[in-house]
Amino acid sequence: MSQRDLMSQPIEQIVRRKLSDEVFDRLERMITSGELQPGDEMPSERVLMERFGVGRPAIREAMQSLANKGLVNISHGERAKVLKLTAKSIFQQVDLTAKIMLSQSTDSLEQLKSARIFFERGMAREAAQRASANDISDLRKIIERQRNSLGRAEEFINADMGFHTRIAQISGNPIYVAVSEAMLAWLKEYHTEMLIWTGKEKFTLAEHEEIVNRLEANDVDGSEMAILKHLERSSALYAK
């Protein structure tokens, strides 16, 4: 390519990165490469300053970025420690952002409700094939706890969330459980509206009983239909 051809190409500006961004990349690489393991203390600021040839502000800013992404835990007066990443901890990192998005967009709320129904139909089918006597017993105990909390909105909703999360746990897959917990937590802001509809709590209890009966019978299609009926009814009660 001639010099004239090179000069005719679009400008590709080189962006100078902040020192803290470079430090963050190197610290992140120390964690992802296994040089630092979950539970390990991060090197001291002085050690990192000498290793990377940068000042304390760049180290502290990079360390805070690691904390914001859930990679390390920073406690006052102690050395930062590498955290063990789990599906649950990853979802917790976006918890606040997700709630803000839902509060600002009716479309996002409707999409989340739809995604939850799709997800829980699959969980019901999986649970119907795998549910043990202990799983069924736990679900019935949650329903009883929910029945005993009638009139106490917070307790009723917590038991409701526990019921659906317990179904996800039957899969034995922690990612499914984390997805279930995250979606329920994001919807909780709107779930309380269900309780101002007189008598609707009793519909919820009856539907939960039917879901458990279908799971206990290992009725795959029946379990899916029972949870679909339940969620489509309750979904309409989520209010913005």
C-alpha cells in the first residue's frame, strides 16, 4: 500500500488509557490466571506500586474497580481478599441496575415477566422428573408457612419466593437457582400489588397446592400447565 493510500484511510485515533485501567487489567489477570485464588489476600499497595511502577491513586482506583465487579472484598483496616465467584454473586452485581431499568421501562417489566414464565415452565418440567419425597415435603412446608402468614404481606411474599426458588433447587443446578432468585428479587418491587386484591392470596395457595400435587405425581405436562396457569394469573397483578 502506497503512502498516498495510507493517508486516505480513516483516522484510527489511539486512545490513551488511564493508569488505573492498566493496573486493573493486570490485577484481573492475576486472578483469572490462578496466580491469586479465592480467599487469598491481595498484595499490599506498596508491593503493587513497586511491581507496576505506578502511584497509590492508580492502585486504589483499580482495586475499587475490582470490588465493584465482585472480584475482591475490601474491608477497612484489612487487606483486600479475592472472592469466590458464584452465579448468585454475579447476579447480585447487577441487582440495583436491573431494578432501576425495570422502574423506568414498562416494556422491560413485561419482558421480565415473560422471561420468568418461560423459565419456570422449564423448571416445572425438570422438577417433575427429579422431585424426591424430601423435595415435596419441603414445598408443602413452605405452603403451610405461607398459609400461616396470610395478612402479613412481607412474610407471605417471602414464602412465595421461597416456593418458586425451591422448585428451581430440585434441578441441582446452582445457575438455575441464581436465575430464579434474581428474577424474583427484581419483581418483588411490584409483587406487593398482588395482596391488595381481596382473596387473591387464597388463589395463590390453591395453585401452589396443585403445582406440588402434579410434581409429586411426576406429571411433567401437568406440572408445566399448573405453573403456567398460576403465573399467567399472578403476572397480571404486577403493577408499576
